[in-house]
Amino acid sequence: MRLDQFLRASRLVLRRTVAQELCEAGAVLVGGVAARSSRAVRVGDEIAIERRERLLTVRVLAVPDARQTSKQQAATLYEIVSDERRAENE
């Protein structure tokens, strides 16, 4: 599954276009490297999403078969590794 589709299916990002924009801006890292929205997501990947003053890092536990997932299924696709708040002037 594509990275932008996974971010949407897991509900880490509300819209796929927003996920694509974050990837283009370099705000999404997979394994510590900036990732394109077309990158394939695999079980075990660590995805870091930087938005405003927040850095959320998750580990992929499962990749869904379909792009549409329920709220309960979306919560089982990843585990939160860290959720950091950063100061604005960094």
C-alpha cells in the first residue's frame, strides 16, 4: 500500500491530499529518511510525521487490504512509538 493511502486508512491524516502535501514538504519520514507519497509501506516500518510543533512516530503493525477502514480497524494498524511536542523556536 502507498504511504499516502496508509496514512489516510490509519486515520493519522484525515485526507489523502494532505498526506501527499506532507510528503512533498519532507514532513513524513520512513526509517529516518524523507519519503515520497508513493513509497510502499511494510509491516515494521517506523513513520514519523512532523506537523506544527508536534512529532508523532508510529510503527506499522499491519497493512490493510482495502483503502477504507473502520475506526476500530484503523487503531490496530499502528502503535505509537513517541509523541513529542516541540518548542516553536527550534
